[in-house]
Amino acid sequence: MDIEKTGIQKTGIETTDIEKVDIEKGEFEEPVDWATARWTKERIQSRLLSYTLALCSIAILALIFQPRYTPSDTTDQTPNPQGTIPSYAIDYAPLIWLDVNEEYFPSSLATHIQNTHPSLDHDALTFNTTLDLTNLSLLNALGDEGLNIFLTSNLDVTTLPPWLTGTKPSSTGLTSSTSAAIIAVPRSAGVVDVFYTYFYSFNLGPTVLGQQLGNHVGDWEHNMIRFVDGVPEAMWFSQHGGGQAFAYSAVEKIGKRPVGYSAKGTHANYASPGRHDMLLPGTHLPFDLLLTDYSSNGTLWDPTLNAFWYTYDAITASFTGAAGIGGEEGNPVGAMEFRGRWGDKQYKDGDERQSWWWGWRRWVDGPRGPWDKKLVREGVCPDGGFGGCVVKQDLREEEGRGVWVGSQAWVGRD
Ligand SMILES: *[C@@H]1O[C@H](CO)[C@@H](O)[C@H](O)[C@H]1NC(C)=O
Ligand SMILES: *[C@@H]1O[C@H](CO)[C@@H](O)[C@H](O)[C@H]1NC(C)=O
Ligand SMILES: *[C@@H]1O[C@H](CO)[C@@H](O)[C@H](O)[C@H]1NC(C)=O
């Protein structure tokens, strides 16, 4: 069959015939005489289809082989490259009220290292080169990838060596040494979780019916603010292995910066001042029940004035010192990568410092560092909490709150 001929001959034929012609046409090498060829509906459609396919292929190839996207200006929007702290993380950083009767203040991370030595559980390691914040992560080579390493006080902490009490912030909120690590974790498009982690060399546990329980060397607490397109949405307050979440709109603010209250001794973070019952979640108690935290507007601490800044890659689980604020030199990554504990191991029951009451010990293990704060979360609460993640819309909901209870016991390591 001759395609030209067919084309002419088939003028005015039915659709079904054209289809047949078009199928048949594929079998011929003969060039089409486009001047005379009839532009059938099918031919136009097939042309359009091939153009569309070609355009799609080009688009796909362009997407695959495009030069790496580099934003011309570092706006507050994602993509947020590793090593870059978005400005809103600073603008909306929490301010922390330390309790009026606080004795254990935010503490120098570097000083803490200098006054402790690494132990594998209770046994001091013969690791006699000096470690500092840059190379603390060398300890990850020991003791189950560092997990069983304890930075143990050189002096008996019951003698209250001076470094244990940290440094009280000045009237401007400044601590003279670095006691905070601020970590931006880019999540899905537009979402950045910023962790404000606070370090205290000592956690003085609460007193329960005259029993003082749950002390530990080293104390890491945190707030987390979830930003969506640079807008703060919700804020997490860590409290004894659990905590509470509030909408940004609900929390107390100084300017636009949210305010947290660090409880006396335990440094649990609350959204409001007052008494906070730990065992019977619910109220600012009118009297001391069993386990009570106290918080008040004693001394204002601005952790951003002296902090280490990092970004954390949720996929590779790695920290990067913030380029604009000190870079790698100024923001020691080794301190963040160290997987062990920032204090002594729980003293043995035979140890004269140790005592217990209804199963609770006076001295418990020091905590792990910020890497262990569930930096990659689905919601604003750490994943896996009992009762899900409720973001409270009103500060008054702190009363009658169902405290989020984590896997750790209340008097655990936080
Ligand atoms: C550790 O210190 C001991 C005693 O001070 C010394 O004999 C030993 O060589 C040191 N080890 C290392 C690895 O430096
Ligand atoms: C850790 O770094 C400090 C300061 O750079 C250095 O003096 C020390 O020797 C290092 N320790 C080890 C074990 O490399
Ligand atoms: C703390 O709060 C009380 C009650 O609101 C207020 O009277 C007092 O001035 C505040 N203190 C400081 C240091 O802001």
C-alpha cells in the first residue's frame, strides 16, 4: 500500500479507517509529502503527543542534570543548608527564668570536662591524654560506642566542688562561659526544628517527705521550637524525661521571644512560674505534695548570648558547626558527638553516698547529651510518648495537664 495514495484516497473516510491507515502507515519508510498530506485529527494529536513527550523528557533531564540549587540570598525559608542557622532561630530563641532560690546555675561545658574523667561504668579509664570539647567523641571508641562512658567527677561531688554550681547570669542575661548548645534541624520543606539545649553541671533532685532523691552530675534540658516557613508554631518544654508542648501563641513572651521557667535544682522547664507537681500531673499545688518543682522569675538567662551553634542532618545524624556564628572552630562538634554520659554513674548501693527510698535512689546516672534528645521528631513532642502529643493552646491548660511521660522514670536523668 502506498501511504500518499492512501492518504489521498482515504479522504473523507470514517474514523475507524483512519486508525487503520495510521497503523499501516508505520510500516512504510516513504517520506510524507507534508504539502499534500492531510492533517487528520489523529496526526495532529500524535504530533502534539510527541511534542509533549519531548518537552517532558527535556524537563525531566533538566531536573536531573540541573546545577545544584544554591539560593542567591539566605532568606529565612528552606532549603536551609547544613551549617547555616536561620535568623528566626535567634530572633525567637527562648529566654529562661532561673528560680529565685537556684543554687546550681548554667555551667561551662569546657569546665565540666576539665573537672571530670572518663570512666567505663564505675571504673576510671586509663585514657590519660587530655580531652576537650573538640575531641570528646574519641571516647565513642570505647564502652559500647561510648554509651557506657561516664564523665565522672574528679572530686567527690558530695563535697560540693565550686565548678558544680555553674555561673549565675549577669544582669544582661549573659553567662561568662558557654552553657548552651543550639541546634537547627531542617525537616521537611519549610519545617525547621530548633533545639535550645541548656547545660547545668549539677541536678539537685527534689526532696520527698524529707528524702532527697534523684541527684545527678550533669544535666541537659531543652526547649524545642518548630518553625514552619520561619514562623514559630509550637514549643516543647522538657520536664523529667517527659514534658509539655504549647502553641507559640500561648506561651509567655518578652518581645517576641518565648519565656521558660527552669525549676529550682532539677531545671525542668515549665511554661509558667509556680509549683508544679510531678507525680499527680495537674496543678500548681496549694501545698507541697510528694514531688514538687518550683519555678519563679529569679534571674533571667539569655542562652543565645553564649552558646554553641550547630545544624543537625536528620539523615546522616551528623552535627555541623554553624558557619556564620563561629564555624567549626567556635562550635566544637566532638562535644555533640560524644555518646556517653555527662556525669557519674549511679553510685552503688553499698556506697555511703547512696541511699534509696521506695525504690528511688538519691544518686542516679548522669544524662546523655543533646544527640539523645530525639532531635528528629514527627511532632513537637519526642516520638513514642504515652498519650500522644497534645499541643496546648492556653497556658491555663498547664493545670489539669496530662504530663507527657517518656520511657524514663520521672526522676530520671533530665
Ligand atoms: C598514662 O599515664 C601513665 C602514668 O602516668 C603512663 O605510664 C602511660 O604511659 C600513659 N599512657 C599514655 C597512653 O599516655
Ligand atoms: C584533644 O584536643 C586537645 C586540644 O587540642 C589536645 O591537647 C589533646 O591532646 C587532644 N586529646 C586527644 C586524645 O587527642
Ligand atoms: C517577677 O514577677 C512578679 C509578679 O509578676 C513581679 O512583681 C516582679 O517584679 C517580677 N520580678 C522580676 C525580676 O521581673
